[in-house]
Amino acid sequence: MAITLDTIMSLAKRRGFVFQSSEIYGGLNGCWDFGPLGAELLRNIKDQWWRAMTLRDDVEGIDAAILMHPRTWEASGHVAQFADPMIDNRTSKARYRADTLIEEYIERLRAKGKTQDAEALEERLRTAQTPEDYYAIIVDAAIPDPISGSRDWTPVRYFNLMFKTFVGPVEDDSSVVYLRPETAQGIFVNFRNVLECSRRKLPFGIAQIGKAFRNEINTKYFLYRTREFEQMEMQYFIHPGTEQQYFDYWLQQRMEWFLSLGMKQDMLRVKPHEKLAHYATAAVDIEFRFPFGWGEIEGIHSRTDYDLRRHQEYSGKRLEYTDPYTGEKFIPYVIETSVGATRSLMAFLCNAYTEEEAPTAEGGMEKRVVLRFHPALAPVKIAVFPLVNKDGMPERAQAIYRDLHKRWKTQYDDSGAIGRRYRRQDEIGTPFCVTIDGQTIVDGTVTVRDRDTMQQERIAEDRIIEYFTSKLSDSN
């Protein structure tokens, strides 16, 4: 079933997953707030990643500051090179990333059946490197402004994506700092600290989850490209010469992580980079099939010793590793895994969304919207209902709810017909519903309904905790 981005965005707002930032003031483009369910889902994704990365013998976790010494970004190349090619249309006053403008025009050509023209432009785009290259493609192909249709373009120029701010009371060049555009550099500058305090031997990794900021020219596709987002990154430090072994290992590990949390195999693919950075020996993206098409959710990169070598050069501090067995000194190579937490949330939301026909209590059929989250990710694990609000059922249901809520995120709902309450929980992805009815009062059993199968079973009230402990062993 094909779903649209509008469908996902509508559900996300209606059910409290994601809201537009500062919505009462008209919103701030490219920024989003996570509502009650979105905050839970995001936390669950991050918890699962953190457990997968750090509950092992060879990875340590850190939490580095967002603000870093500005020399960090000179060493990493972000001050000089972290820029997008930007072009303005003089008629509409709209601003675009030049490469994105060309890519979207190529897609429109394909949609019109002009495959040969599209492939020719794609080949030129693949080799474009300078602002002049992008401008020549736009002019030669007579690409129009999507808003006005005008072809009155400014020259292409580079636009640095880092947000700049100032430390202290004086706003001058000496007090400039940046909001970090990635979390990786906080790991690299702490390499020596973690190595010494943890007494690690190669190979070992350092993991981090944190906010990053990019002053994107063209935010789009809901949570896919935003100006404020969270990353989950791990840098794995290795002996030179072993990079292919560990690159293959971590690609497999990361694919298995997504699949283990319910991602459908046909919704994922691995796409090797066609152009590598000058310091890289290999790079691939794990892509998800979003409603708008394939998009990256994680990158795995073989970065050689580039980052540590640059920081050693710019800081003047030795970042070498001494092999305890051979005495050899060298700068470790690095395998990086970098996944977007917010992009992953969007992917898991799209992956879980299902529309299907389901029977009603009256014997008819109706559309059922259900989010088939893996139980470990589901924002709410269990819902508790009294069948009716009388005959001692609410009191019994409240007692069960309070007991469950001490262990798992649980909702209590006594509003409306029982069928409507099931549908509400289906739409937010709650795996199990517990109903307290007249039979509960008589024999102490409750009904447990499974979200995915809609099958119900009766279990003894005193077995509820044991039952859900087995069902939700990896969930909070």
C-alpha cells in the first residue's frame, strides 16, 4: 500500500507525535517539536541504539558539548568546505540548492518519459564540482524556477551551513563559535581522554547521541531535512590495514539492527557512494523507501586516519596509539557509523503505518489504521480499559493500570465504545490492550488483545505482570 507524506504528517500531528515548532506564531521552517508520543518513540529509538552500541565489550559512550573550540571546525574542514551550492531566482526571490534543483528537474524529465535527457543531465551532475559547473548545467538545460517558471538565475555561490554565534558579551571575530553541524568531532577530540581513562586496546569504539544543527537552504520532506536534528554516531578505531574487515562488519551490524526492530527488508537498501571524499576508502548509505522516494537514514564510512591526524596537526597534541604488543606508534584508522535519530523516527513511522479492512462489533467492515511498531519502540506498551464505567470495573481497571504503569508506559482509557478505544490504540501503535469486564469481577480474569492479530485471550489477573514481562522483555 502506497502512503503519502501528507498522511504521515497528519497522523503525526493528530496523535501527538510531531508538531510544527512555534506553531502558534506561524511556525519556524525546518524545525519540529516532538509531542508526548513522539518524545517516547524518539527516546525508545535512542535507547535501542545505545544498548546495541554500548552493551558490548568494545564501545564506550560519551556526551560531548554542543559548543566546541572554533579550531575544531577548522581542523575538520567545516569552516572552509562545509557549504552547499546556492542559487537564487531573481523573479520569485526563492533560493535553492543548485544540485537539488537539478536533481528535481531530472526527476520531472523522467516522469515525462524523457529518459535520455534525464540521463545526460545526471551524468553532468555526477561530475559537477564547482559553482560554475552547477550554473552551466542549469543554464544549458534551461531549468525553470519551480515557483515562477522564470529562468532568471543568479550565479551559484557556496553557502556555509554552520550556525554561528558568540561566546561572551562582545560580538566580534575573537568570540565566534559554532553550533556543531555533526557529533563526530566531539568523539575525535576526546579520543585520547577515553583511551586513557578506559584503558582500551584497539579495536574499540566511542559512541554518542546528540543534537546537531545545519542552516539548510532547502528544508523539506517533514523530518527528513531539518535545521535541528539528533544524530547517533559511533567512531570505531582500528589498526590500519583492517578497514575493509571492520567496514563490512559494521555495515552488517547496522542493517541487522534496523531489521531486528521490525523494519521491512524491502524498505531498505544499501547504496555505495559514487564519489568518495579524498580521505575515504569506502562509503555506503543505508537508505529507506520514504513516501517521496529513497533517502539516506545511516551512513557507514571508512575514514582512514584523516580526522585524528587533522586534530593532531591543528591542536599540537599527540593523538597516536601505541600498540601494547609491538610497541608500534601510529594514528588509528576509523570506521564511522552515523545514523539520524529523527530520520530514523520518520522511517520507523512510515514502516509501521498500515491501512486494512477490519471487522466491526456489528458484523460489518471498516478501515483500520494501525502502526505496527516493534514492541521495543512502541510509545505506549499497554492500554487498560474498563468495559463499562460501573459495577466495580473502573476501580479494578485503575488498580491494574497503576501496577502496569510502574513497569511500562501504559494508558488508561474509559471513554467511548470499546471498539473505538481499540482503534485509537491501534493508530498509535500500542501492542496490547487489557479489558476488564463482568467476568473479571466474577473469576479474576481479564481479556488481552493483540494489536497485530486482533486476537483476544483471557488470562488470570494475578498473571498479568508475568505475561507482559515475557512479551515486553526488551521494552521499557
